[in-house]
Amino acid sequence: MAICTVRWHTLRRKGVFILDLPIKDRVRQAAEQMMANTKVPGVVVVVARPNEPTMHLAVGVDGLGRPLAADSLFPVASVTKLATALATLRLVDAGLVDLDDLLRDHLPYAVAAHSDVTIRSLLSHTSGLPVELAAQDVTYAVGLDWEKLGQACLQTGLEALPDTRVQYSNVGYGLLALVLEHYTNQLFSDALTSLVLEPLRIEGYLGVEPPDPAVTIAGVRSSHTGTMLEPFNSAFWRGLALPWAGLLTNADGALALVRAFQGFPHGFLAPQTVAIATANQSGDLGGGLYPPLMWERCPWGLGPELRADKTPHWAPEQASPASFGHSGASGCLVWADPMAEVAWAILGSQTADNGWLLRRSGAISSAILAG
């Protein structure tokens, strides 16, 4: 397990010494303090800087009391959207899709295609689509699968005109998955594997059971908690292959997704695509996810959320306005700060429902950025 050390210059000024401090110890201290102040039973952190070994840290246990390891597999929830966005952008690089193509150019039978929804607006959550599928269009029960969910996405109309608000939308990413299926002639899960997971050497699973047990996430708030339908933790949930929330991967895999938007590895995305994807695509539109995560001005890229000056936020104030990444309701965050030349992932074994990711994970990110 590699240890990345931040070198603070040893100074001798008036008898004061500032000694080399290992970043791993600083991050561990922040993680343990966070766990002591919350119900989070464990956390895995990974940090990458140019020309330095990747730092891994695993502290605590999962929801069943099993010790976490650096390579533990987590349901990373909406961090999955970064993978879906990367797959779409690879079609853009291949010339199969243009960002300003209308949805009706690719899925003319979608209800949302009757308006001027574009691929760009789907990626940046400015399409006008709702957050979730309507309850009457899909029943969360045995027998549900991605095919039925995809059909429900096609039947979902807009709540607002395109490019008039930012409204985080799972439905929009479902439609992007259907575009990918159309052009690859594959199931979305297979297309994601060939376009993203394999080229980035990510151990990831979508719609299939992993060879080793995944981390059990504590604190799931659902009427299905403790049943065979429990979100995040059940084979049923994993089998849905949700293109907006269903990926299982480890900390290195989650980190690789956000680093792809930094241009690593070279050639995975065209440099101009990287630049556009991490630039504000939503102008001065307001919006966001859901209260309290709604902002008067809500910059968003083509997949990644942009830090800007949003308050409250899971990325701390020390993160530059140009920093970007994504969070997941299962209790995870991946973020990259081009100004500090660092990227990191925080994967917790507690859902974000109790607010720990928003209120407490910033201390871990701050310890990373202090380097």
C-alpha cells in the first residue's frame, strides 16, 4: 500500500521547527474525527497527485461490521453518472454524437424528444426533465429491470423548458444510456464496460454480481430496508443496472472516473473534450439537486458538477471554484482540483441521508487540500 507524503520544508527560524508531516496521518486523523462525530462506521480514502504514489487509507468497518480495505467494492450511487457521461463523450469524440444534437435525432420516440432537448442539456442537467421517474410509470418490485426502466424514461416528459433551470435528473441519464445502446448495439452495461471500465482499467460491475461481496452500506432509509429489495445492498438493486446510480467499484475505480475528466490517461478523451466537459455549461441558471442543495447560480459541466461558490457544499471552501466532481447518496464523493493538482475519493459505509457527507466530509477534503 503506497503512502504519499506531503513534504513541509523544515525551517529553523528563531528556534521554531516545522517537521515533515505525512498526509496519510492527517487524513486518518480527520477521518477518525469525522467517524467519532457521526454514525459512519468506516471510510476509504484515496488521493492522487502528479508524480507521486497514490495514497490509500481504509478505516473502520461496513454496515455489517466487516473491516474495510483499500480495494473494497462500494455501491457508488450517482458517481455512476460520471461513467455514463464519459461513455457519451467517447461517442462524441468518435463523431457518432454531437453535443448539440437534439434528442429527437437519436430517440425520436421519447416523449422528451418533442422539445429542444440536446445531448449537452442531458449531460448538464438543463434539459427540463424531473429528478425521478413518476411512481405510476415504474413499480419498484420484483420483476423490475433496466428494460422497463428505460421504457419509463422514454415515456417521461419535461417539467420545464430546456435551458431554463438546472434540475439534477436521473431520467436524463437514463435517456443518455438509451442513446448509447442505440449506437453501440449493446446493452448499456456492456457498452459502459467496453467504453469506460476496461479502457480505464476499473474493476466495476453494473447489473451483475461481483465475485467478492460488496460493502454493506449502513443507514439506508427506505420502506425496503432489511428486505431483498433494499437499495444499495441487495442483489435486486445491483441487478437493475441503473445508468444513474448502479455501479459497484472500489476507491481506485471511483477516482479513475474523475481523473478521466482531468485528462488521465492521455488519449482516453480528446483534450478539447476534457476542457469543455469541465467548463460551465449552465451559464447563470439557478437550481441544483434538492433543498438545501439548491443554488442561485448552479454551474455544471458535462457530467461533473463544478464547485464555483456554492454554499452549502461537500467540497470545502479551500477547493478552488474550478474544482469538479460528483457525490453519491450511498455516502461517497469524488473530486478533482486542477489548481491544487490533486484528485481524491471518499467512500463511506453510511448513506449520506444523515448529512455526514455534506457537513463532515469536508474536514477530510481539507486535510487533503492542505498538502
